[in-house]
Amino acid sequence: MAPVLPLVLPLQPRIRLAQGLWLLSWLLALAGGLTLLCSGHLLVQLWHLSTFLAPSCPFAILPQVALAAGTVALGTGLVGAGASRASLDAAQYRPWRKVLSPLLVAGTAAGGGLLVFALGLTLALPGSLDTGLEEGLGTALAHYKDTEVPGHCHAKRLLDELQLRHHCCGRHGYKDWFGVQWVSSRYLDPSDQDVVDRIQSNVEGLYLIDGVPFSCCNPHSPRPCLQSRLSDPHAHPLFDPRQPSLNLWTQGCHAALLGHLQSLASTLGSTLTVTFMLQILVLLGLRYLQTALEGLGGVIDGEGEAQGYLFPSGLKDMLKTAWLQGGVAHRPAPEEAPAEEEPPKEGLPEA
């Protein structure tokens, strides 16, 4: 049975293969470490922004899977570096001969599977991030006023910090604040006729104003921040509501967070791609080096040429052999076969 993808390796190519594998393995370990850093950073960012993401958003699965893939890639790189270095010395390589095959199988199955899964999530999950931010930010705006409600008492502080840090206002723009009550009822004067009229004119009994919180103000504006009566063109001299960028952040927090998180996910995806390619090269090189050394008894400078391969025989032959071996194992031995019963003899007719 012919081996799969055989490759003849004389002495010098074997040595160069081992040396090249040592370098590739350290590059794989470095890529695995970078994957851990990128996925960890994305996971921390998602943890900080969890208030503004819907609980049902599956985007947090991506950095978790990438963390596992990076850990396996880091381990594969360290194993490859150790095995390739030890292969240059027969005495050092002897302990690796028994464990290298299981490590190659584990690295291919676990590492390759996790990397492919993580790459698939990188391509599939950004759409869910859009929906998750849409729902999460809407909920955060609605609870901005609930500073004394258990479970929502930090919503105002977190949203103010978000708008100040990311230079955004509202969900899609500053006018989103016009449709929610963001002033707590405890700070409203019930004797003020304007407050009463606004509450009574709203179907849901909300106090709505054409104003925004202070965190929407642009500190680079040369004039004091204007937070109220923003839709009234006559309320503030020399202020044009059609050009609020002179006073307020015009970008919505949805676009700001979506761009920020997608940029981190894109960086993670690029790192995963490089890690995946390096892991394929390291695993293939280790397999060829291992099978070539097995033909020489584990001595890299043995005389003659050695042949490396991926599998000892073709997939069809391997399946056929396994099927025949299974059939022989279940076929009863000749001495155990039941004896055939003789047909009953017909009686002679009576005279």
C-alpha cells in the first residue's frame, strides 16, 4: 500500500527541515500568544460594555473560543520547538517518539477545529453585534433616569462615561434623547405648570424635553454647552440646530461602539488567520519529520534516504483494511462453524 503524499528526505533536507520547524514553531507560539492578547482584550472590552449589549447577543462567544484556540496554538508551538530541536540528537529525541503521535493528533483535532470555528465566528457574528447594540443601548437610555432603582442605579454614570469616552450622543444621534425621559421624577417640581403640561400631554405620562445630558457636550466647542430647547431656532442666538457639531457630539453611540468592536474583531480575525496557517505548516512539518525519523530508528543523521509521509497508506486502503479486519474478527473459525444438518432420508415404500 503506497503512503499518502510521500516525500524523500536525504540527510541535509532532514536537518534543514528540523531547523526550519524550530523557527516556525516559535513563530506559531508567538502568534498563539498574540491571539491570547487580542481575544483577552476583546473579552475585557465586552465585559465593560455589557450594559449596552443585549443579554441574548452571542458575540461574546468569539473571544472565548479564540482564547481556547490561542492556548492550543501556543502549546503546539512549544511542542514543535521542543520536538524539532530534540530531533537533531538521537538521545534527546528518544522520549519524544512515544508522545509525538498523540500530540500531533490532539493538535490537529483540537487546535485546527478551534481555529476554524473561531474564524467562522469572526465572519458570522458581527451581524448579531449590530442587533445586540441596538437593543442594549435603547434599554440603557430608558434607564438613564433610574438612579435609585435597584439594578439600574449605575446606568446614568455608565452612559455618561460612554458618551464622554467615545464622543457620541444617544443611540443614533442626539435627538434620541428627545424621545425618552432622562430626568428623574424626583427632580421635577410637581407645582410647575410646564412640568405638569408636559407629563399630561404625553400618552405614557413621561416628561419629554428637547434637551440632552451634559455628557453629549463637545468640549472643543468655543461656546458654552447648550443642552435644552435645542429644537427651537430662536432660543439660542447664533446657534443653528442644523449644525449641532459646533456644540454636541453628532455621532450616535451605536455607530461608535459598532466600529470599535468590529475593529477589534477584525484584528482578532487576522491574527487567527496567521495562527491557522502557521499551525498547518508546523503540524505538516512535524509529521514528515516524525515519519522520516521512524524509518531511521529515530536517528536524523542515519545513512541513506528516508521517506516522510502523512499516512502510511491511502484512505481507501485504510478503510478497506479496517473493514476486512473487522470482518475477519467477526467471522467464525472453521472449527467453530456449525455442522450442516443432513437432510432427512425418505422412507422406502412398503412392499
